[in-house]
Amino acid sequence: MAHDIHAQLRFLSMSAQKVRLVVDAVRGNDVVQAMETLRFMPQGAARPVLKLLASAVSNAEENFGVSRDDLYVAKIFADEAPTRKWRRFGARGRFKPILRRSSHVTVILREREAA
């Protein structure tokens, strides 16, 4: 029986737009291949997503006894989290808002069906 293995990374201090560039690269891949891909990506979001994927894999191995070789990334997505609004004052007394965006990343792994 195939299980859905979940892991969540919440309040990552990086915009969801930047994280989506990374998660789109690994969606649908085998877990081992996805982790190798993330290890060599230059984007800053690659390291936290790699840690999240490693966490999901260890959840699968510990809680469900599934080998990492049988797993693939069924779903992975980055949603927007709360935005911190920062204020900076500009020239001539003007107000320059800065939006510090954050994101929630969710990964769902599934076991490959043996054909």
C-alpha cells in the first residue's frame, strides 16, 4: 500500500517566487536524483529545500519503513507566508516601504508502484 509522506517547512524567510524556481526543478523526480540536483543548484533556496526533502525521506524510513530508492517527489509547492512590512525613509521625507516576504514549502513523497 502506498503512503503519502509529508514534510513542511514553514516561515522560510525567502519569497515564494524564488523558492518556486527551485521546487519546479525537482517535482516528479526520484528522491535520490532530486537531492543530487538540489545539492548542486546555485540558488539560495536549494539548501532549505534539500533539508526539507531529507526530513521527508527520514520520515518515510522511520515511520513507514520505506526505502529511499522507492520514493519519488509526488508534489512539492511553495505558498506565500506572512509578509513583514518594513519602513525606510527616502528623500524629501518620503516613505519607502520594504516587503520582507516569506514562504511555506510542502513536500509529499510517494512510493513507486513495482510494475
